[in-house]
Amino acid sequence: MQPLADEIRPRTLDEVAGQKHLLGEGALLRRLIESGTSANLIFYGPSGTGKTTIASIIAKRTEKRLYHLNATTASLQDVKNILADVDTMLAPNGILLYLDEIQYFNKKQQQSLLEFMENGKITLIASTTENPYFYIYNALLSRSTVFEFKPLSPEDALPAVERALRIEQERSSLPFMWEDTLPMTVARNCGGDVRKAITAVELLYQSARPENGKLYVTSEDASQLPQCSAMRYDREGDDHFDLLSALQKSIRGSDPDAAVYYLGRLLVAGDLLSPCRRLLVIAAEDVGLAYPQAIVVTKACVDAAVQIGLPEARLPLAEAAILLATAPKSNSAHNAILAAMADIEKGHMGEIPRHLKNVHLDSAGTGKTAAYKYPHNYPNHYVEQRYLPEALGNTVYYEYGENKTEQAAKRYWSQIKGE
């Protein structure tokens, strides 16, 4: 039996859920499709957002024969086999090749596609769930136009859910009814993937129990469907790094609610080590010297989380995330080390001052001691002497942050140094 998601796949642009930035009136992709484009395209975005559907609509509009390959299992020989149909009765108007998950083709395989694209024998539409600028060969990118597909909002997915419910209702042998709030519950729980939403409707119908001669499903039934599969997460993909980025930026922005939300998404996906590492980075990079004890507390929380494991690890990690989000912030140490390393990489080295070197006698053997002044022998454990190489002059790498801890240190040393 054909899956419901395939049965109700949109056949016109107006039936496609969401993607108004691509398919709304006057949008570039819509204009290209309506003009009968034969351009090579790359569709970038998560699953279930309409990429395959749009390729089918383009094939129909251009009257080309549509071939669908998945790069996870396909080879170049499969592409060559398709080319055998060019200029035959099977494809009189040409071929549109839809290559799904193109990121799984290696560089050599992607380069080989160029030959077929340039001789005009096929129109290529490649799709990927990963950032094409990282995973697709530059020469192929330069011959294609990239369009990004967005996850659907619940409001975008709702019409597809309602349509799926009506279809199941029309062909049901018993009256099929549902709670008023069920369509939106399904739309919210699909994670922006309309295919998952329609599959959820199919499962709800199949699992509905007859009562008093009719089938009835509720929002509670929809909530009990396994929803973790709707959460997009790949530990080596963009979603992984997007979540870690969102976690760090939320903590840097001092938003504890967003911090625990993104931490929660990582933990629900079963990823323990990535947030542990990122929280330690945040403690040093974003809180830093404004609250130096933050990294000590974070390290203790991370150690506890690793020791006890999931699911209990969520507790110390939440403590660390909230502490970091609500702590004062300073990136002064981060900026200082980056500035110093940038100078080093540019070749701004200079000779280490002699009195800082690991020598006690002059190399000429004259018995002259190095001129190093031991700060602990001086008042307040400080004495003025040169530490940077002469070639660097009086370069300043560290700027005191505008927080109580660093400003207190600044006042102290200004007084000691007589500045």
C-alpha cells in the first residue's frame, strides 16, 4: 500500500506547505519554475521540507523524465545507465536527475557529474541536508544555483495534517473523528518535517480503537507517539554544531532559559560529551576573568555528569549552564591570547630579553650574572623591568574587562605600578 505521505504529495506549487520565501508570488525559485527552467539546482535543507516534491513539479513543468537517485547507495554507473535513455522514446524531452544526499558522493564522483551537466544531456537537481558550501565541490557549486529550504512552522504544516486527516476520514469503514486540538498537536510535534506529520496521522488512524461504532483519536494520543525521531540531530552534521552554537550564544547572551533548552536538546539526543566540552569552553571564553571560579564549578559539574552518566547527568550540567548564563561576562583573556597568537603567526617574534632566559652566567664565561630582578625581593612583589621582546615595543594584548573582578585588579596594579 502506498504511504499516505506519497499519496498526498503536492502536484502544484500552491499546494506545497511552507517555503514562501522560495515559492511565494514573485519569489525567484517560483519564477524559474514557471518559466520552465532547465537550470542546475541545489536544494539545501532538512528532510520533509519539500525538496523532492519541488523536483517532481519541475520535471512535470518541463516535461522531462524524472530519475531519482540517492547518493548513499548510487554510483556513477547508475548515472551512466540513466544517460542511455537520453534522446530515446523514454525521455524525448530530456532528463531531470534528482540526486538526493549528494554530500555522500566523494570529490571524484562529484567532479564526474560536471561532464554530464556541461554537455546538456541532463538537468541536475541535487539535494543535501548539510551545508553545500562545506560538502559540495566548488566547480559543481559554480554551475548551480543554491536554494535553502526551511523547517516548516506548525502553522505551515497544519493544512497538510488536516488534509491527511480528511483523506483517512473519507476512506475509513467507520466514522473517523478527532479532538479539535489534535491537528495542531501533530503539526507542533513533527519538528518541521511535514512527512513525519502525515506519517503520524497515518499511525493515529491505524491505532485508533473502535468505540460505539466510530474511531476517535485525541491530542493525548498524538503526544504519545515517539517524537524523538522528529528532532533533527546528527553528531557529525550541521544540526550538531548549530545546537552547540546556540547553546554558547545563549549563555553568552545571559539567557538561562535558552541555555537549558539547547542543553536539553543535546541531552535528549543522547549526546553527553559535546555539551560537557562546550560548557568548559564557555566558562573560559565568555565568563573568563569576570568570575574566575566559574570554570572550577563547571569542571566539577562536568566531572560529576560524566561519572553518573545520563539521564542524571542533566542535573549538574543544567547547574553549570545556568551558572554560566547568569554570571558576569568577560572575553578579555580570549581576546588577549588571540591577539598575541596573531602577532606570532605574522612573524612578530623578537628575541627573548636576556634577563628572562634560563642562564645564570654570561655565555662568554666572564661570570657576569643575568640582570633579572626577582619580584618577590621588592615591595608588593613587584619591580619594573622588561618582559616583552624589544621588537614588540610596548604592545598591549590584555585589556581589563568592565567587570568588578577585573576592575579591582586594574585598580590594584595601577596603584602598585604608580600609573
